[in-house]
Amino acid sequence: MNVLLIGSGGREHALANALAKSPRLTKLFCAPGNPGIANVAECVSVDVADHAAVVNFCRLMKIELVVVGPEQPLVEGLVDSLEVAGIAAFGPSKAAAQLEGSKGFTKDLCARANIPTGAYGRFADRDSALAYARKQGAPIVVKADGLAAGKGVVVAMTTAEAEAAIVACFEGAFGAAGAEVVVEEFLEGEEASFFALCDGSRALALASAQDHKRVGDGDTGPNTGGMGAYSPAPVVTDAVSARVMTEIVEPTVRAMAEAGMPFKGVLFAGLMIGKDGPKLIEFNTRFGDPETQVILPRVDDDLLTLLESCARGKLDVPRVNLKPVSALTVVLAAKGYPAAPQKGGEIRGVDKANALDGVVVTHAGTKRSGEALVANGGRVLNVTGFGPDVRAARERAYAGVAQIDFADGFCRQDIGWRAL
Ligand code: AMP
Ligand code: GLY
């Protein structure tokens, strides 16, 4: 069958690599794609925000499945537009994508379905938010309700910090995303990510991962989209995984179906694993970036069939099979990331890194400039290594990094430290 993948980052390159392996694939298209994706798919310049244009393209090219990578088109209802046109799409509807698009929506659902998460208050005005934060005291977490490109969360160690964050939110620091604020209990423990595939009524555990959000070694400096990740996460034991499914994922899928907005796609749970077990920090309704780069190569089933089954509400296999390998990815970013990444730096050696045993390079923010490959974004490449354990995977990943010549780039040297 013909498949259209939406997106242009490292996550989508990993999706493209996995879909391209499917014996059921006739042709893979990607809008807009990137130079790495172009090795396994035809990159096309369809405007993803123009739903009619996407539907027309699908009709013209006889696309039978659309796989949506990033959150923005989900929140904008691309899946709804495709389904109205009779085209199967992997990803939640606009209503179901509220699990990522509105933190207050998710907290209310957790309260209704008895899902373990931090205590919270949800506020549409500054003074009640301030009063709640003062009453609860620090440490406390202040979150803009809507999508704020990962910047809408302040973990306040003092009441003064929490007050400043609330004031900033209501003064428009995050635009419309901050028109409502969630003030939430500070959770202690170890963070991990958990991914489950859902078809509207059923869910299957996919895999766990841990990422590194801070830009600098030792988890220092500003937050980023993620500087590296590994899978599986040792903290997510089989027992924890089973609890995440029964206490968090399954009740969510049930509650969403009951609310008339069945969740289809991948549910990405950000967890805090503390002494009482796993608690939900937040949901994303798409694959993680760079977590996808370490999860999908571990999948031992046909990804195209799994994603299509989710889209068609027919996820009727008993489990997702994983290979007994660990994967670890290192993000090469452009100097200046995350504040002001330098564009245009030349990159050499990607082929040499890819030629190493147990190493795969995915493109996150690159473009062609004549014959050269140059940086075209904050996160530029992901170098992923595979091995029998995290230590071996890390060795392969950094061996790959050593082959790449990117003078205007940098990476963290300590990805995986928590697992070692
Ligand atoms: P989020 O955008 O919700 O993932 O939050 C960004 C980061 O803030 C998370 O990865 C956590 O490190 C931290 N965080 C968010 N909520 C909490 C919480 N309730 N308790 C402790 N840390 C939190
Ligand atoms: N790496 C975190 C995310 O994709 O949201």
C-alpha cells in the first residue's frame, strides 16, 4: 500500500526507516521530509496545514494510510479531515489530542478516572491561581494549559518563583496557551517515558525510554526538546510496566471512549516513578523525539501493520514484540541551541558513521546546499547505537558520533548516565 508520513524531524526519519522495511509497503511519501528521509521515501511539498490539499494528494497518489508525526497537525484536526474523506490515519482526532493540547483537560480526566497523578488546581484567573499556590506552598509546579513548545512549565522551588510564573502566564508569556493555568503538586522520583499503541478501545504496551531534557552534561542549562535517549528504561521494570498499563493507560483509553472521543494513535505518558509507583506527569499524543529513534528499531513486528491496525480500530494482536536489544541515541545540535541555533554549518561523515556495525544516523534538522549537507535547525542529527545493554549501545552511538565532522555542532557526552 502507499503511505504518507507527515513531518520533517528525526522522529519522522525513524518512522520512515521502520515503515520502509514493511513487506506491505508499495511507496512511501513524506511531507515535507528531510534529506535523510529522502533516502527511503519521496519527499513532497504538500502544505500540511491545508487539509484539503493533503486529502487531494492522498486521492491522487492512492494513499491508504497517513501517519502523522508531530502534535500540531493533530491538534489542528488533520486526522478528522482525513477520516471524513475516508482515508485511514494514524493519530488521534482533534478532540482526543486534547490529552496533549490541554493540561487541564488531562488533569480533569485523571481525577474522573482515578489515575495516579499530582494534586492540582485549574485556574482561568490570576488571583485564584496565586491564592492556591500560596496555600499549597513550594516546591510546586506551574503549567500553561495549552501547547507552549515545551516552555510552559515552571518547577518552582520557592513560592516567589511560583507567583512570578503565574503572573507571567496571565500577562501572556505563552500567548493563548497561558490563558488557563494548572498549578500542580511537585512529584518526586525518577522520570521515564512510556509508549502505548491504542486503537480507540484497546491499548498495547510498546516500550519505555528515558531522555535528557537539559542542554548540558550533568543535566545542566536550559531545557531542550531532548538531547538524547535510550530504551528500555531500567526503572520501568515489567512490574512497573504492568502498573502503567492498568493504572494509567487503560483507564485513559476507557475514559476517552466513554467521553465520545476514542483515542487512536500512540499515547506517550511522561511518568514520575516514586515510592508509591508510577504517577502521570503529562501525556503526549504522538511519538517522542528523540525517543522514537531508540524505540522503533527495537520493534520486531511490522510497524506498518501495527499503525494501520490502530487507525482502523483493529489492534487485535496480544502484544508488540521487541528485540532483546538496547538502543541509545545522541543528538548532535547546532551551536547556540536551544536559544539561537546557528544555521548552515557543514556536516561530513554521516555515511562513515552509518557504515559502522550497530549504528544508524537519522536526520533531524538538515538540508542540502549544492553537494553539501548543512545544519538547518536546532537538533541536527541523531546518532543511534544498538547493543545487548545500554552500555554497549552507548559505546556504538559515541563511536558513530566520532565519525561525524560538524564543526558548528555539539552534543552531550553523558547520554545514558542514569542507566549506567
Ligand atoms: P512537561 O512539559 O509537563 O513534561 O514538564 C516538563 C518537565 O517539568 C518534566 O519533564 C519534569 O521534569 C518537570 N515536571 C513537570 N511536572 C512536574 C511535577 N508535577 N513534579 C515534578 N516535576 C515536574
Ligand atoms: N522528547 C520529548 C518529546 O518528544 O516531547
